[in-house]
Amino acid sequence: MNEPLVRVSFDATLDELVEVMLRYQNATRAARSWRRTSMLSSGVVIGVLFLLVSSPVWRQGQGGFGLFAITLFLAVLVGFLAGRAHDHSQMRRVRQYLAEQLRGTQTLRCEIELRPSGVWIQQDNVEMLFKWSEVLAVDDGATGVEIVFKNSLAIARNRAFSTPAQRDTFLSHARRLAAK
């Protein structure tokens, strides 16, 4: 039986491109390790520096437990803030990179087609075909139909569909083809 072709087109904004890239990147072990390393190293360095600065107090044996509690609190707080700073820095860098790739335009035309052989995607005159065997999940997300691959992520945005029924057809078709 020949499967019908299901195709959608939409213009992705810079913010949406940044979101997809960060979501995919942050799901990797490497990116989680970068963030964790930033948090731990910052927390430990500040904790050690605080202990060194306050060493006259703990050398006299005064407030050892309180000093330890304050040091631990500072280390955790700085680690948390370092994680937030890491996230902001990463988002800023990804945004700069993608803005440069868009060469001054604010949107990127995206086309996604569900084919029997795989998910065909075209962006900026670059075509890619992801085989259905590479699909890890087809999710009904709040912003669109999300197709998660072993090495990528594609989101068919809600505005690409003229009706909710068309979106539902796309979603069920993608799930059916991914299950084969």
C-alpha cells in the first residue's frame, strides 16, 4: 500500500531555532557535563576561597559548624548561579551563531515531509532525509509535533497546520511510519 505524502511548511523564527538547538544540545551527555563542571568548579572554588579568607575564625576553634554551614550554603548558591550563567551564555552564543547563519533575515523557511523512506526536511536549500529507524519518539508537544531522532530534533510548528485535524493526521501518520 502506498502511503500518502504528508508535507508542511512554515517560517521558523530565530527564537524557535535557538530553542530547538538548545533542547537538542542540552539533551546530550557532553552538554550536561559542561554545565555540571561549571557548577561544581565554581561552587568548590568559592567554598575554598571562603574557607581561606575565614581561616582565622576556624583556627581559633570558634563557630566551626556555623562556618561549615555558611561555606556549604555559599558553594551551593554559587554553583546554582554558575549553572544559570552557563545557560545564559550558551543561549547567547547559539543565538549569535544562528543569527550569523541567517545572514540578517529573521526567519528560515522549513519544510517537513513524511515519506515512506523517512522524514524529509528542507531548510535554507539544504535537504536531509532521516530514516524512520533513527526515530526515537514522535511527541505531541505544546508548540508542535516533535520528532526526536538519534542525532537530531525536528518540530513541525502548530502554525504549519491549517486545522487541528490536519495536525492530528500528521501526528498519527508520523507515529504509524515510525512504528514500522
